[in-house]
Amino acid sequence: MPLTTWWLVAAVVLAPLAAFPGSSGIGLAQAKNALVVVFGLGLIVWRLPSVWAQAFAALALLSFMAAGMTVWALAGVLGVFAWLLVYAEAARLSDAGWRAIRWAMAGAALFQIAWMGLQALGLDPVFRPLSYRGDPLPGPAPVVGWFSNPMDTAVFLGLSLPAAAALSPWLLLPGALALWTLGSTAGIVCLAVTACWIVPGWRWRATTAVVLVAGGLAFSLVRDPQGMGLRPAIWRNAAQLAWARPVLGWGPNGVGYRLRTIHPRTVEHWDFYFCEWLQGAVELGLAGPALALGYLASLAWRLRRRGHALGEALPGALALLALSTFSIPLRIGPAALLGALYLGRLEGLAREAQA
């Protein structure tokens, strides 16, 4: 029998027996419903277009079970499955379908930029400034579009830039102005990757890269109010936690629920580690980033010699990869969506190249 049949047999046998631990916050009836959802979405393991992605989905499921199938781990594994579903569908998009996605990305970015303009003029009719506790504050809404902080807005806009520039390089101008206003190095990194992609010729690209790296360093020192901040200390703590549970990690979505990082001097709480690779190792074990690296290496090998023919999906994926080393683009829902679309598009092109 096919493996999917055995999977469904296990669902029929185990779903009635589901009983999460009391600490999970799920009652007995809800536990059975939750396990049916997990079994149903777990079928995507066999539908994913890459064996590396299949292995990653299986790892997330095993980590969820090892974490005790708690509420927070359930949310984490469902998030992984949802991201993989978007990635798998993007791999099946036709050229016409991808063009529609590209227009949607550019339109979504321009809407955020336009709304930032309203906020800069003090004309925002929807949002009001709130404290981190949710209490209303005096004054106009912050200039962050429909996001809650500048970093999230900058990551989303930055990842939208390759799609916008594919329609017209002139669209980089409002994007660059918005990213400068936000003062986030993450957005400037995306701008640099996109600019290098649209400049013709490798010599000009190399020159552009040098200029943008120098400008980016100056920007991070002068304009970005956060800079490196507490990242080095947070990264050291994350590495220690990953090494403490190297096999299946602390569970998907465990950071912020099972684990809370508190800086001893500032007493600040951190629910993320400013690095997707480290956070993945903490939550899913060392195999998580290893499988991700294996997938990227496999994808690069299958796409070799395609170059500029890969379109805006290539700089979009490169920007995502760059951000993942010092930011959390996959923890920001709209940005994670863009990342899944870019990688799925590249996967689809790789499959076409092998056909």
C-alpha cells in the first residue's frame, strides 16, 4: 500500500486516542480535533516538490510530537505546513500566474508606501499610536504603514522590491525613500540586492555592490537606531539552547513560549533570536538548518547556468537568504508569504529545466 494509505490508517487509529497533556491548554475533545488537523495537513509531506522540503515537514511534525503536542507547538507546526503549501503551489504556477503574483506584490508594496505618506502627513484615518501594552498614546500614528513596527514594514517592502523593479526600475525610487524613512538596515539590504540585479553586466554589478555595501554600513551606523544592539548576546544564548537539544529541538514555535530570553542587564524579553538559522536550530534541532541548506544547495545546482532568466525570483530569494542571517523574515507573516512565493517560483523553474 502507498505510504499515504498507512498515514490515513494511523490517523483513524490514533485520532480517537488523542489526549494532550493538561499543560497544553487543550481539552480532550479539542485534542482529537487538533490531531485530525495535523494528520490532514501532514499529507503535504508526500505532495511537496522537493525531497528536502518533505524531510523538513517531517522533522517539524516529529518536533511537534516530541514537544508534547502543546498549543504553542501546534501553532508552530501548522505555520510550517501552511508555508510549505504556499511554496508548493508557487512551484506549479504558470508564467501568466506568476505575472499576476508579481503585480500583486508591487501593488501591495505601493499601498503600504502610500499609507506611510498619509501617516507622515498626520492623516491616518485608521491607526492610532499604542504603547507596547496596547494603551493609547497621544500624537499621530507612527509612519509604519499597516504594520506594528518599522522593521516588519521594511522587511515586507524590501522583499517586494524585486517584483516591483521587474515592472519598472523607477519603482525603486519610492521604495528606497520609504526604506530610508523607516531606518531599517534589513530593508536597505533588500534594496542593494535588487539594485545589483537590475544593473546590467557583472562589472557594473560588482561596482554597484561595493558602493552599496559601503553605503549600507554608513546607513546602519547613522540612520538605523538599533544597529547590532543585543544581537551578539542573543545569538550566544540561542547557540547554547540549540546545542542543549540538538536532535528535535525545543519544539516549533517554542521560542517565546517554552523559552524566553531575558537580558540580565536590561531585563528585556526576547521572543525571537534575530537569525532564522539559529532560531530554526533551537526549535527543530540542528537538522532544521541542515535540511534548509541542503535544499538551497540542491536548488542552486538545478538552476545553474540559468542566470538572469530566473527573473525577479532570484533576487527575491537572495534577499530572503541575506535577511535570514540577521533578521526574522519568516516570522513576519506577509514577508514569509513572499519568501515562499519566490522559492516556489525558483523550484518551478528548476523542474522545467530538468524536464
